Amino acid sequence: MNFPNIKGISYHYKSVSVEYLEDLQEDFDRLNREGILSNHETFRYYLSNKRFTIPETLPDAKSLIVLATSTRMMNANFHLNGKVYDIMVPPPYFEDGLIFEDLDDLILNEIIKKPGYEIVKVRNQLHLKLLAVRSGLGTYGRNNICYIEGMGSFCTLHAYYTNYKMESDSWHELKMMDNCENCTYCINNCPTNAIRGDPFVIDAGKCLPLYNEIDGEIPKWMNKNIHHSLMGCMICQYNCPGNKEEIKNAGRFEDISEEETKMLLNGDFNEELASILSSKINMTYGKEFLPRLRRNLELIINRSSS
């Protein structure tokens, strides 16, 4: 599909009236009442601040704009002891080159296009996948991931409140991706059996990213040979029919040298190493994030060597 682009990155958007905020909140609350959402402590912490309400900083908000920007799947070679480990670096764990000012400018000048209106970017307050599917921007896969036509699951979602009443008010029933109709690939191949298929909501307490995105040890019940990407998990997405075309656009970061790989594995968690990784694989989290990367990298290397 021929989407417009910003800095060479394709984008697509939809808008909904804030009148639907109560419906969005009810979608979320219903899952909670029915016991479908995991009670895992970390997952519950992520959910604790999600509320579909008008922000205090924009009390006259009239519309919500949900935006998807295309984010390629990436790989990076890590060199160690004469071997090369080709490791996935999935979106959205790296910076795609767009900063908040770029997105603000896009919303105000390319989407709203009328002067005098305000916007407030949503940080972590909204469940963006739910908003995107309800707006018709995307559809759910059986794996509870949002797919955008022409982007697949390789996208980053953003949302903005505005006090401009958007001309388009797009509202849809929750929908599963057409490709999922006769396909159970993700259910059959999920290494932790986290994907239930129906409803769309997975058992987050079994999902690998819940554990490799945070500090600490990986649970003993989880097979250590399932680790394959520097962060997150790509097993249900990489061979998904919904990503058949988009995976062809995968890119590659600059190689991580033997010296740099050893710095990470040896626990040299300093600003120099954080800067190197920020420069080479666009991970800008800072040195506090490095212990997670070391743990995940060790698991991948041990898997490859076993």
C-alpha cells in the first residue's frame, strides 16, 4: 500500500470521538471481570495506570488520533570467539529515528491542518492495541498483536488527544485478522503455550517478553532454549502469514564487535558501552538496561552452542 511518510517512514492513522472512551474502558473492564487478564504482578503493574479518560491538560478534547508508523524487523551480528551470532532485534525495542517533535508536527500540520488547536500525546495511559483495532486502523491476530494492513505487526502505535473535532469518526467491532481464520500457526508454535486463540487475549503470565524485558532471572519453568531475540519474542510473528510481505523488508544493524560483545558479557556496564549500543543498534535505554541485554544474549549464545 502507498502510505504517506515522514522522514521516509510510512504512517497510517484513524480518529475516533472521545465519546467512545467509556466503551473502550468497558472493553478493558469486561476482560478483567471475566478473569481473562493475567494476574502476574508485572503485567498488572503495566495495566495499573491505563485509563480511557480525557486528560486534565486538555479538558475540551474532542477526538483521539491513533497513528501507526512502520518499523522494520532488524538483525545484528554479535561476534564472539571467532563465531558470529545473527540475532533478531525486533521493533519496537529500538529507536526508529522519529522524535516526539516530528510526530507532534505530523499531527498538527499534516493530519489536523488547522491552526489554533492543541494536542496531548498519550504516554502509557491508553491500551493502544485496543484503540487501534476499535478505530479500524488494525485488526487482532490470534496472538493478541495488532496488525496494520501494509505494515503487518511491524509498526509502532502512537495516540494523541486533540480539541479539534476530526471529520472522520471511525469506530469498529473488535475484529480478528482475515489470515487467522483458518490458521493456528502462532497457537501451535508458541513455546510457552501463552496463546489461547479465542479470545484474542493471551495468557501474559506465560509470555516470554514479560520476563526478558525486565531485570531478574528467567523462571525455571521456562525452557532456556526458546530464547532467540535480543528482546521480546518473534516466534509468533516471524512466520505469520500476516507478515509474509513485510518480513522481506527486514534490515540489519551494524555488527557488534568481539570486543564490544565481551564488554557486555563481562558486565562492563558503563556509559561507553551504552553509547556504543545506542549508536549501533539504536537502543537508547542507558547503562541500567545493560544487565538485561547481557542475560538475554547469554541465553541465546548458550542455546546456539548446545
